Amino acid sequence: MAADTKSFRQRWWRVFDTRIGALPLPVYCVLLVVLGAMTLKGKLASDLPTGIALVTVGGFSCAELAKRIPWVRHIGATSIFAAFIPSMLVYYKVMPAPVVKAVTDFTKSSNFLYLFIAAIIVGSVLSMDRRTLIKGFVRIFIPVASGSVVAALVGTGVGTALGLDAKHALFFVVVPIMAGGVGEGALPLSAGYAQIMGAEQGPLFAQVLSAVMLGNIAAICCAGLLSYLGTRRPDWTGNGRLTVAEDNDAGMNPAPLSFEFDVSSVAAAGATAIALYLLGVLSHQLFDWPAPVVMLVLVVAAQLFQVVSPRVRGGARFMYSFFSTAVTYPLMFAISVAMTPWGEIVTAFHWVNIVTAVSTVLALIVTGFVVGRLVGMYPVESAIVNATHSGLGGTGDVAILTAANRMELMPFAQIATRIGGAITVMTALAAFAYLR
């Protein structure tokens, strides 16, 4: 009898260790039943525990479905499913209204997109070697700038060849793709166009936003292909390391810094990330500086001057691992339900716009691949960072890096998205006003 009991327990533990994302299979099933019953009874709350359960079940369900589709999973299908399928279900009213309301309220009230970005940036930067950090940040501007110029020329040329007006192709398709997303890109870009043209911002924003969405989808697919390319050609990828010199440095330093930590160190790392984020928010309130950029500058300075202790840096590495593993797909599901307009995406699905957008993103990525290799970077990683320059802001960075399985590149992605996007917007508005 004791042997039978032990055998049953072992079998049950194997079932419990079967995962849907990060959720044990029995827990996943219980959550599905409980959340379904709450929805039917009209008792689905928008509080923190319910919100976490909803986005966790939704995000991991989308990712798990995509993982089981042959071939497609190699082009970032998990990110595409988590980022866009929920938005489609909301648009066609397939997702129950109480679920939509609960997820939307939870997402907008908690603002956990920026908590995620803060944890990823602080964790990844504090885990880097100082020399690697310096080399990476200095060099990444070269492929990003080169890619932006080549993408502008190629995208405009392709759009013009397909019948678009050259000015329309450049300013309403190509530029929005590299503008840095919605809040930092599409909104100020459309506002500037409206002011210069003396027109309403709404219709212009819809045109710009559709291009941003197309570019983001193309970048996610390309990131998945780049990740697959890295598995086929290991000499082209650092598996998350940006510069080739990192391997040489590792060989010169056989005794790397220890990252010992405990629970209190993880808590300290979380507090550090939140403090740096809030400093960024305060700078935005006082001086209108972009909060993520300020946070990035501060954490890089902290790492360069060794402000943070090795033990807290170890906690930051664990924090990074937790957020990248357990929070990414739930976050993408939440953003898709609450903030991704499927109607705008459908509107943009005209073949001319699609070909122009894909050509722009491909030009950006191929240039990043070639130039990155010339300046001593791993070409796959350099191309992935360039891909984030055509992403949907912070949300796009998460989706693209998830598709590429390279979340370590988030600090460099923020440079491409935030700083590269800001330069793109300022340059485009100046040129648009001059050509007007």
C-alpha cells in the first residue's frame, strides 16, 4: 500500500511539474475554472490578484498555443499571438466584456508596463561587465544611425515604385515606423504634421499609427527569424552578448565577479529599480525629459561608477530573470487587450503599405547586421537592436526581444527606440516643415 501511495504521489508530482508557461498545469486548470465562474456570475473584479490571474492565464495560453504550431513558432509566433490575438478577440467581441473591463482597468491602474521595463533595464545593466557596457553603448549608435538612413531611402524608393507619392511614403509610412512607438512617436509626429498642415490631428494620427503597427509586426517576425538564424550559425550570435570583445574579455578574466545574493538583495534591487524609475518620472514632470531615457542614463552611470554593491547586483540579475520569464507574456496580453487597436491594424493591411513597411524594416535590420559585424558586434544581436528601432515603443521592445529570445538587449533597445525615435521625429518634422 505504501509503495502504491508513493507511486501515485510521484505521478501526481510529474503532472504538477507540467507547465503552461510558468503555471503548473493543475493551477492553470483551477484558474481557468474559477475565472470562468466569476465571469458567468458577473463577479469578476479588477483588483490586483484577479488582474494578475487574468493576464497570466491569457498570456501563457496565447504563447503555449503558438509554440505548438510548426514552422510559425520560428518567426516569433509566441509574441505575435500574445501581442495581437487578444486585441482581435476584443475587436470582434469574442472576449467576454467583463474580462476586457477587468484587464483594462488592471493594466491602466497598475501601469506595470513601466515596472517591467524598469526591472528589465536595471537588472540587465547591473548584470553587465563595465567594459562591455561602455563598448556596447558607444558602438550601437553606428548601426542604428546607418540603418535609419538606409531604411529611409529604401522604404521611400519602394513606396514610390509601388505608386505612392514620395513625400507620403517617407513621412506617413517610413518615418512613423522609426519614430519610437505611439506616445513618443506617433502622437507628437501627427501633432506636428497637423500644425504644419493646418489640419485635424485625428485622421493624420490614424495614418501614422497604422504604419507603426505594420512596422512592429514585421520587426517581430524578423526578430524570430534572426533568433532561428543564430541557432543555425552560432558564430554570428553572442546569445544576448552584443560585442565580440566580450568573449575575449571573458578569456582574460577567468575569475568573474561573484553574484551572491539573498531574498533581501532581490528586494533591494527592486527598490533600486523603482527609485530610478521615479527619478525619471520626476525629471519628466520638471523638465519634460523622457522618463525611460533618464532612468537608463542613471542606471548606466550607477554601473560605471560601481555605486551598487555586488550583492544587490546579484539580486538585480535574479529580478531580471524573474520578470523576463514570468511576466513577459502576461504583460503582452494585458497591453493587447487594453491598448492595441486592432481596427487600426486592419485598416493598414493594404498590400502597398505592407510591402513598403516590410522593405523599411528589412533595410534597417540588414544594415544593422552588416554594419554591426564591421564594428565588432555580433551581427544577429546588432540586427535585433536595429529591429527594435521599428517597434511600438516599450511594448514593441518587449515583443521583439521576446520573439528573438534576447531580453538582455533591452538597454540597447531603449537607446534605439527612445533616442533613435526622438531624433527621427525631430528630423522628420523639420524636413516636413521645410518641404511644405
